[in-house]
Amino acid sequence: MANGTAKVPTAYWVVAVLGFLWNCFGAYLYIMARINPDAMMEGAPQEMKDYFVNMPLWANVGYGLGVWASVAGSVLMLMRSRHAATAFAVSFVGALLSYLGQFQAGVLTPAQPIVILVVIVALWWYSRRSAAQGLMK
């Protein structure tokens, strides 16, 4: 059963699909922030708008890694690939870099990063557990 031949429980698919939808929303926000940053930042405080325009390269790279590695992790979960956990680990590091940049600039509001990091860790843990149970190849 360790080779991905175990019967996949419904709960696995629920987690994988919800994770995918969650991460698609993050990808949508990322793309919209690149296409039309003024509209995306319309209700944000001026300090956050200034930070977004002047975000350090390393924090910007972290932001991209955080978003796109999570999307990849979710797609890999849907494909039942054991590599999903690695993608979520990369996403976690990227998100930490992004939030470190916000923290250093003094624009970090802790509630949102905590929720996002908890979701990434939960998806990482679940994908590792699922791989160990033989649900992933």
C-alpha cells in the first residue's frame, strides 16, 4: 500500500479540493496585484501601498514562492503526488520571507499571516501524512 495504491478516502479529496480553491484565490490576488495594483490596494493604508511599490526583491521573491508553491502543492495533492509536501514546505519559506519584509517595513498585520501560515502547515502535514499512509505516489 505504500506505493499509492490505497483506497483514497473522501476526506482526502475534500482537503485537496478545498486547498486548491484556497490557493487559487491566493493566485488570483497575486495576479490582480500585478495587473492592477492600484485597484487591489484601494482600501489599504498608505504605508502598505508604499511598501508594495518598494518591496525588496527578496520579499517579492518570497511572495511569489509562497503563492505559486502552494498552488503547485495543491495541484500535486490532486494528482496524489508525494511531492506536494515539498511544495508546501517551499511555500512556507516563501511566505515567511514575504512576511519578514512586511515586518521589517512596519506594515505587518499579524492576523492574516497567521491564518495563511497555519493553512500552509496544515496542508504540508496532511500531504505528508497521506503519503505515509500510501495515498500518494
